[in-house]
Amino acid sequence: MGPKFSKEGEETLKYKISAVLALVVLSVAVALAQTPTNTASTQSATVVTGSFTFTAINFPGANRNRTLGLNDHGDIVGDYLDSAGVRHGYVLHQGNFTSFDAPGAIDTRGLAINNRGVIGGRFLDSNNVSHGYLLDHGAFTIFDFPGATLTALQGMNDLGQVVGTYNDPAGNQHGFLLSAGNFTTIDFPGAATGTIAGGINDRGQIVGTYGDAAGNAHGFMLSAGNFTSIDFPGALDTTQLFGINTNGEIVGFYDDGNGVLHGFTLIAGNFSAIDFPGAFQTSAFRVNEAGQIVGIYNLFGQHGFLATPNPIQKP
């Protein structure tokens, strides 16, 4: 049997290998705990295919790297495990890596970055409780959905709107939108095992994932108040969506009949699979206005990637 819908936000990667209202906001203006790391090149591998140029992204010295957020300036965010197995966030700007950690975190995950350079993600505190955060040029804002036992930011846009997922006290999982200081719950109609709001564009269109009664994962789009279910044709039991740009291009991943994960794009109703060359697992997470895509692949470990269209599309 294939993977089932889980309740861990972006941890719903479903790899078959071993490892995804009132505003209650605590603004913590702290000095950013950052460790700049300059590298001669961020390209541990660059491969050109017919459609994309793929570039591997690896934080120097990291054991496992994830590349999960991208803006129109080419800035990338993600996270990595250090030699002690501790997860830290990072931003990659003009070839330079900067590591960061949320205040009091034992685990920090970088998941999104907008064109203002604001970074969003989630972190675990010393009690292993998940909280959302925004990092705006050195100042952290930590937030939780009111009454939730788990809050996880998943995506954001340039208007300051945030989407994500939370667990209520009964353990049920819901998506949320945080806009102008107000939380709104997002539940796909009839979802049986939870909803995750994974990404939002500047038009307010939201993509995400919901689970059916069998525990299978399906993608969805919420636009102008209307939900649309989305499944990659022939997917076994998993289709998940995490990115949408203003042009309406959607990215995500699915599993094939053998349970292998592949990334994909959905443009004007047309699906196209994306695989990092030679990898046995690929997941796509974000897409910018130029059609550049970031995600994760597995090949002798976990790595991030940037896929740039050939030729690059103009925003």
C-alpha cells in the first residue's frame, strides 16, 4: 500500500525512504542568529535537459539539504541538517549561504520567501511544539493559530498573506489563511483526514492538499471561493501542491504506480513531470514568475535543486 496523508505540513513528502479569528502574534525583534558561509560555487551539479537547466543546491557541509522557497529575484530558502543532526534554516542570496535559527528553536525550517525578502517557515520549541514564524530582515515574528496544538506556515505572497496548516485540540488538521491580522480556516469540502494550505500567489489563489477517507492525498486550488480538486493523471495515491505563481502555474509532486515520487508543473490544464536527472525521487515546491522551480531530489542523500526553463520565461 502506498503512503498515507500525514499531519506534518511540508513533511507530507511521503518519501518511501526514511525521512513534510484573533491574531495571536509574538513579535520578537532579535538579532538574527546567522552564520554567513560563502562558497565559490553553489553548483555541486548542473545538468541541462530539453526543458530545464537543473542546478543542485547544497548547504556547505550539510548532511541533508532541502530547497523549498524561491522569489522572483532568485533568492532561495530551505533547511539542512548539521553534523549533529540539528536542522537549521538558510537563505541563499547571490551565491552566499546564511544560516538562521528561530528564537528558542531546536529545529528551524525555511519554507518560503517573498519579493520583499521576508522569510517564512516553522520551528519546533524545546517541547517539540511547532510554531509559525516570519523573519523580516533580522526581526522574527512568531505566531500560532488561536487554540491550535500545532501551527506550520507553508507559503506566503508579496501582500503579506500567509497560508499553512494547524491542528485543533482534537487532533484534526486544517489549513489556514492569515491576512491583515485575521486567521481564516480552510477545509476542502468533504476532506476526511485533513487539509493543508501549501501556497498562495498575489492574486489570492491558494493551492494545497487534502486527504480522503482512504488516506490518499489529493491536490486542490481555492480561487475566488471555489475549490477544485487536482490529481496528476495516473498518480497512485498522492498528489500534493505547494506552489503557484501569479501566472497560475502550479507545481507539486505525485507518486507513480511504483510509488516513486516525481515533481510536476500544471500550466493551463497541461501536466508535465519534472525529474532531476538520475534521481530516484523528485519533489517540486515553488515556482516564480520566470518559471524557475525549486524542490528536493534524492540521489545518494537528499539535496535541493533549482530548475531554470530553457529558455527562461520573462516575468
